[in-house]
Amino acid sequence: MARATHEPEVTRLLARRTVEMAAVFMIGDGMLGLLQPRRHVALWQERALGAEALVAPFVGRPGRRRAYALLQIAAGIALAARQHAR
């Protein structure tokens, strides 16, 4: 019985950690897009296993990438702020 009651707690912990990792990724990707938009987009422009379509709207438009980066950072911070240790 102890195992059955422990599993939901472990599942919740793993879910919170997954959300936290997503937030860290969003913030980090946003920072790179904000600080180095041309380089960051160029890296994913070709042979990027499907990511090409995701960066296409930002090719040659660093201002657009920076605006998106600000949204990414804000969303990542908001997502992380919702996570609690318990």
C-alpha cells in the first residue's frame, strides 16, 4: 500500500520538474533570440529536423525575433513562478 500512495507524489514531482525544465528552455531560448537574433535564427534555418518552419517567420527580421523573445522570456518566467516545491 505504501507504494501506491507514493506514486502520485512522484508523478507530481516529475511533472513539476518537467514544467520547470520547459520554463528554463523558454527563458534561455528567449535570451539568445533577444541578444543574438540573427545568429540564433541562422543556426536553425537549414537541416534542423523540422525547426526550419518554426524560424522561417524570423529570417531577416531581427526585430520580430526580439519581440518574440520577450514573449518567450515572460511566458517562461510566468510558468516557472507557478511551480512550488510542494
